[in-house]
Amino acid sequence: MNINDFEKHIESKILSRGREYYNGNYITSLEYDEDDNEWTAEVAGSDDYIVTVKLNNDGYILNSSCDCPYDFGIYCKHQAAVFYALRKSLGETSTNGKKTNTKKSSKIKFEDMLKKIEKDELLSFLIEYASKNKQFKNEFMLKFSDKFLDKSDILTYARNLIKSSFTGFVHNGYIEYHDAPKVVQGAEKVLQIAQNEDNQVTAVSLCFIVFDEMSSASDKYSDESGYIYGVEEQATELIGEIVASFTEDTDELKQIFALLMEHISDNKIFGLAEFKLDILGMFVPLCHIKYIREGLEKYIKIFEN
């Protein structure tokens, strides 16, 4: 894949989000390391993420990585954003693409400053600043929420986490375009928890909480960016991966199927027919199991009527 035509190799949804990040100036630094022959970029979003890219002299991408949790494809939106920035940067320089962003020195000075501040002094500042800036307080709490996760009531925690994401970012029923990535960060954290959850029934339940809360948010708030819909798609893909891990009948599969059939009948959550069809399609390879076959046949009849 070449930096000049990378769009041909990345799905349109990821490209669209990457372009939004690039145009929205979410790339806060872009630097070239001559020793490693590698570009490093910092991309702001629900968190700050680091993207690395190695190119050869002909502009071919030899390697690229991002430390964000996205794992539904080869490239994420942060990498796509950096590819756009790199192409522009390389087009503006004639020195083998070696370009230094002065923002790096500013960041180092800030980190050095933090190291010299006493813990009590820094804590006092954070408390005072958070009391005056509700948006900062919400972002801070979301950032470190995992440290206080009570797994004994993980479903309630997940629902509250998603709801808290919207606090401070919704104005007069409208989500500002540049705030859209932050609004869904609670749902993205819940999906991360679901991915790491050993109990697959719980993992599916977490996905449905994402559907429930995101659908509720779509009814309340205007979101032209499409981030809410994108998170719902991620939840669908994760459920698909879980269902695909089963080949034979188990008690866990039976519980998951019952959960899915219960929620798929709820038009409040699954108002969009495409999501319903996606869910139903996941179970087609398991139709050799009687209760799944009969359940699908029953639902298809209802759907046709």
C-alpha cells in the first residue's frame, strides 16, 4: 500500500472518520525519526493515541501501528488520519520526507514541568480546575474509570459509564461535531470491557447495553457525525465474533441465543432492520441446533408479517 493511494486499501467508513480527524486538526504532532526511519504522530480523541508509520523511498507503507484498542480491521481511523497528514507533509518537503513538528518541544517542557510539581500542589490544582470545568472533570473521570470498576455489578457500571459520556458535550439537544468522538468514549470503553470478558453471556449483555444507550441517545440528540451509529456497528461485529466462536450447542450458547431473540424483538433497541438481519444471519451456521433453527423460523415469520 502506497501513501499516495492508500484510500484504495482501507474501508470507506474508516477513511471517512480518519479524514474527519485530519481535517479537524486532531493530529497534535508529526515527527520523523531518522535513526529508525519512522514517522510518529500523536492523535487526540477519546484518549491520546500514538501512531507509527514506516515508509520506503518510494512511499510504500512498510509498517504501521496505533496503540488504540480498535481491532476490527487492519487500520483504524487514527492511522487513516495520519496517512492523510503524511501525504500532505511529504508533498510539501523535498528532503526525503524529514520534517519536524515544533509541537514536540512544547510537550517535553510540559512534562518536565509536571515532574517538578509537588503531588499535593498538583492535586489541589486538579480539584479546583475540575470544579470550574465540568467537561474536563467528565473526561478525567472517564479516563481513569477503569481503576474503580466494580465487577460485581458490571452491567450497571457499563450503563452509567455510557450515560456519563454525554454529560458536558450535549448542548441544546445537539452534539457538536468536534465533541462526537468524546461522546461515545464511554460506549467504546464498555466494548473494550466486553472484548476482555471471559463470560461470553456477559460480553453479549454489555453489547446490548451499548445498543440500548446509543439508541436512546440517537432519539434524544442530533448527531450528524455518525459516531453513535459507528459504535452500534462495532457492537454488532463483536456479537458476531462471539457467536461465530460456537460450533456446537452449549448452555452458554443457549443463554446468548435467548438474549439475542429477546432484544432483537425490542424495536426500541433494534429499530433498524439491517441490525436485525445482521443478528439473525449470525446464527445461520448454527441451524443444525434445533432450538436455534426453530427460533429463527419463528422470528422470520413474524418479520415477514
